[in-house]
Amino acid sequence: MKTAVSAVEERSWALVFSDFKEITKARLAVSVVFSSLAGYLLAPSEFNIVSLLLLAFGGYCMVGASNAFNQIIERDLDALMSRTKHRPIPSGRMSVNKALFIAILLTILGIVSLYFLNAKTAMFGAISIFLYTSVYTPLKTITPLAVFVGAFPGAIPFMLGWVAATNEFGIEPGTLFMIQFFWQFPHFWALGWMLDEDYKKGGFKMLPTGKKDTGTVVQIIMYTIWMIVISIIPVFGITGALSLSIPAAVIVFLIGLIMLFFALRLYANRDNISARSLMLASVSYITLMQIVYVIDKLIA
């Protein structure tokens, strides 16, 4: 039988692990790692399991560091919002110094891991952390353009995998970057629509017009259309070594149309339920699109 002391220790370690997952936003970090690995598998290079593991580890550290720095900077604002007031720092479960130690350690581990792949990968990882914490985070309470700025570090992971595999940056990783760049606008504006009242408590300006109106939904629709167009461009053979077969392009196009349907439904209904449906559709889109790209490349 477990002693009372060992039971308490187990519970204590479980809480520490839970707080670590929350300070690094583990679910988001895993999705970012997935994008990076998809980009790696799309590159025309020899598969290397060590490189793949370095990319996964470095990618998680990169995102985890960004999120930890973000929560340190926004700790007072997080305490004002229902969605974030129970995070480790505002709830008092984790000190700022401990969170700062985690953020700095993850930054170092992430950049070093990515540097073992190549210098370009480490550079893009460092740029991502800098833009997210030093530009995007402060701008969130100043201007809705913060989402535009935040789309840059958010779009890096998909292209990062290609750069990690090839040590080159060209039209191929640039295309992967643009797909995820345009995807982020409907995704985050749908999230911003759902959480608008809560965001306002913290003073965040997340919607492009500052409110849940026609202008916001029209921009969501337009960016969704651009995302669909860019996602199928490789089928035309103009993106170098990054290609897409006609059947795969049709599947990606259809998945994009499903997401567009939910964007149009938000235009018609203007409610949080429709915004949530669009947000979930966007998550499904980016995941399925990357899977289709990878499978298409593997069976080509």
C-alpha cells in the first residue's frame, strides 16, 4: 500500500506537471509540433529520425517558451478574465520567477536543439519567440493589428519543418508559410468572436473592427477564400519541389469549402455558436490539409 507521504508526493508532482502543461499550453504546442513535422515530411530529403526528434523537441520548447513569456507579461490581465484567471501565475500556484526560469530554459533548449538541425531553423525559431513575446503580446491591448503581427510567428512552424530538412528557404517553405498565415485570421477571429466579452475584461483588442459586426465577418470570409486559393496553388506546378496531385488538391479544396460554409453561417447568424463551429472547423481544416499534403507526397 502507498504511504500517505508517497500519495502526497505523487499528487504534488501531478500538479507540477499540470501547471507545466498549462504554462506552456501543451495542446497548442503539440499542434504546432505536428505542423512542423508535416513540413519536414513534405521536404525532398532523406528521412532522419534524430532530426525529426530534434525538431519535435525544439518546436515544443519554442512554443512553450513563447507561451510562458506571454503568461508572465499578461499575468495581471489574465486575472481579470474568466478563461485565464485559473492559470498557474494569476492563481498563485506558480511564481513569476519560476515561470521566468521555465521560459528562459525552454528558449535555450529550443534554440540549441533547432541549431543542431541547422542555423536557419534556429534563427526562425528565435524570430518566432521574439515576435510573439515582444511584438504580438504588447500589441494585443493596443490595436487589432496584433492578430496580423501574431500571424507571422504562428505561420512559421509549417515552413520550419521544410527548412529543418533542407537548410534552404525558398518558394516551397514560403508557400507553406502563406497557407498557415492566412489560415490564422479566420481561426483567431472566430475565437475572438466567441471570447469577445472576456477579452474586453482584459482590454484585448482581437477583432479587426473592434466588435462583432459585418466588417469582422466579411474579413473572416475573405481571408478564408485566400487561404483556400493558396492551399491548392502547388497543384499548378509553380511552387518548386512542393507539389500536389489533382485528387489531393480537390480534397483540400473541398475541406476549405466546408470551412468557408461555416464562415458564411457566421455571417448569417452572428452568434457565438456559429463562431465556435467555425473555430472547430478551422482546427480540423489545418490538420486534415497537412495530412492530405503528407500522404499525397508519400504515395506520389
